[in-house]
Amino acid sequence: MSESADDLAAVTSAVLTATRLLVGIAARSLGAVAERVTLSQFRMLVVLATRGQTKLVTMAELLNVNPSTAMRMADRLAAAGLVVREVNPLNRRESLMRLTPEGRRVVDEVTARRRAEIAAIVARMSPEQCRSLVTAMNAFNAAGAEPPEGGPHPLGWPEG
């Protein structure tokens, strides 16, 4: 196997291991709202929290699901009082959705739990490892077209 193939395999293995850790954190963070929201539905809430009011068809594309699946998810979230679905006043054939204050509270609560658990793990790393992690994760997120969470890093670390 070539050196570049070995490097790719090592990076892929490290990212797969990290995803197991992060999926566990994500699942635990949903614990308090698990009876109301699935992981897939939470993804929809997060998209609405970051993008604001969104067309249903755009949401389906962003979540990589078909429009009928997105509609069922939105219906369940609306029934739970977490989103509002409305007809687009500019195009009556389109459906728009947005978070309710309760939906925003759920996103904030779950995100705070994730943030605390991740912070506890990162606190066990050296400052050099943290800087390297920020650089690597920013590059990984950019390559996957995932928008940054909240602008420049508060510590002024490099973006990538």
C-alpha cells in the first residue's frame, strides 16, 4: 500500500473513531428530549436554528431526504409545538417552516449539553492538541460543506 493510501486509511480510521464518540455525545445530549425529538428531527431543528425560516423542499435537500419524509418530520415537530409550518405568501404552492420559541429552547438545551460534554473532553487535551484539532476540524467541516457554528473562534485560533 502506498504512503498516501496509508495516510488516507489512518485519517479515515481516526475520523470513524471520532464519529463514534460524537454520536454517543449526540445521543446522550438528546436524553432529556428523546421522548419528543428523534436525532433526525433534531437535525431539522438545528437547520432551522441556523438558517431561519426555510422552505420545506430546501429542508429536504439540506437533510438529504425526500420531500415527503421532510414533510412528515415537520408535521411531527409542528404537532410537538417545536416548529410552525405556513404557506409561503409569495408562492402558495410552497410551505415554509420556522422554529417556535419552544423549538429554540430545545435546540439551545441540547446544544448546551453537547457543548459541556465536548468541553470536558477537550479540557483533557494540551493547548497544542486543541489548536491542531481546531485547524483539522475546520478543514474537515469546510471539505464537507458544513457551515461554521458561530463565526471566528473566540480565542483567535486559526480558521483552517
